[in-house]
Amino acid sequence: MQGEHLRKGTWLQDEDKQLTSFVLRLGERRWDSLAKLAGLRRSGKSCRLRWMNYLRPNLKHGPFSVEEEQLIFQLQQQLGNKWAKIARKLPGRTDNEIKNYWRTHLRKRAQVQQEVSRDFKYNMESTTQDFNQKSIDMVSKDYTGIFCYRDSEWETMDSSIDTLPLSNWELRSSPYESRILNWIAELQNGYGEKEHDCNSTGTFNYNPQEFAEGCDSWDCSGSLWEMNYDDTLFSKC
DNA sequence: AAATCGGTCAACCGCGACTTT
DNA sequence: GAAAGTCGCGGTTGACCGATT
């Protein structure tokens, strides 16, 4: 194909038809030869990409479902940016599509989640004595994605997260909710007037097993997943 | 109405791994 | 075993579009 003037940019309908018909006849391989045989002035690479990401049968083109979104989020945490591997777990979705979705929808949320998770763990560690490390790890991990700040004051806050009163945090749309709210209330009572003091201590009862009940699946909508944030707000005391 | 900005997504690029000759 | 060809992956770009100023 060298020396020939190759087309770039958006594919035309005719090109799509031509490519599809040749891939169905010759199979998904030898893309350079296939492009030549099909009379397409495209690189083999470009043909392959067009086929894999758009023309291939059984591709889903609609918006991602909540389940897909959660799966992507979870797999990204486990595998990192291994989009091809992640795509294999989501039939009908392409690595490119998932990568784009991650970058435009989920990346920020992941950052927020990490920050909140870290701060939460930090606060737990600095405010409890009877809390074993295993429980803390589990909580900080499983808490991700469920905190939400009652945000009417959010925009006007000009300092770090530790100035946000605990009573203004809420947890929504998950089976954890009521227990967590109670827990936060207890924490708040434990803090008393010392809520700005990260070195203050308090105790509360926590049963990880009880806590974990009903955790199989839950809807993240209406939670941190939709929260706008400013990461300057997430500094520690 | 026009300009600007930000989000989205299809497509491209570079590179390493794998296969074929 | 080496060179050439091909494939697959992840990062990046740029066109497009709607919202905002």
C-alpha cells in the first residue's frame, strides 16, 4: 500500500459496505491484503479498526447500562487500563468504547472515590481505638462510591474537607445507607464539638459481618457517582 | 447571532508482540 | 535464527455538537 494515497478520517457508507462484504468473505485477517482486494484506499489498520469498533456483528451501540458501568469501574480497579481485557468481559462492547467511556464518565469518579476512601480511612484510624485493621480496610474499600455531600453549601465552601460537618454527608441508594447514617451519627456524637480535631478519639460498635449483609448489588445512582467536586476540597487536616 | 468552551467519540499513531517467510 | 509482515493494545487527536457567554 505504500506510495498510494490512503484515505483518512470518517468512513463513508460505501466504504463500510465494501469492507463488510469482504470481511464476511475473507475473514478477519490479512487486513492490508483485504483492503487492497476490496479496492479500499485505506490502510489495513484502519480497516481492522473500523470493523472491530463499528461494523462487526453483535456490537452494542447504545448507552452503557448501570451494570456495565459498575463492571467497568470494578474491572478497571482490578486490571488497570487493560481495555482489551475489560472489553472481553462485556460482550458487544469494544475496548475503544470502554476506554472512551472511562475517560469521559468514570475517571473523575474514580479519583473522587480514592480521595474520599483515603480520607475516610484516615479519619477512622485517627478516631477509633477498638477498630481492627481488617475492618477498616473493608469499610474504606466498600465505602467507595456511596458518600455524598449535601451540596447546597458545597460551592461556597472555601476550605478543606475537614471543615465540612459530618452531618452534611449523606449516603444514598445502597443497603449500607441506614447503618452508615447511624454510624456517622455515632461518630459525630463521639466527636462532640471536636469535629475539626483529627486527633480526637472515640469508639463505636461495628460488626463487619452484619455490615456486609445484602452487599451483592446496589445501585450507585444518586451518590458520589454524580457528584461534582473540587479536589482542593479533599485535603486532609 | 456569533464566539467560546467543554464533553464526547471515532479514528489515528506508535510501539511491542506475535506470526510468517 | 533473522527479517519482514501483521496484529493488537493503549494513548492521543481532532471533528462535531450542544451549552454557555
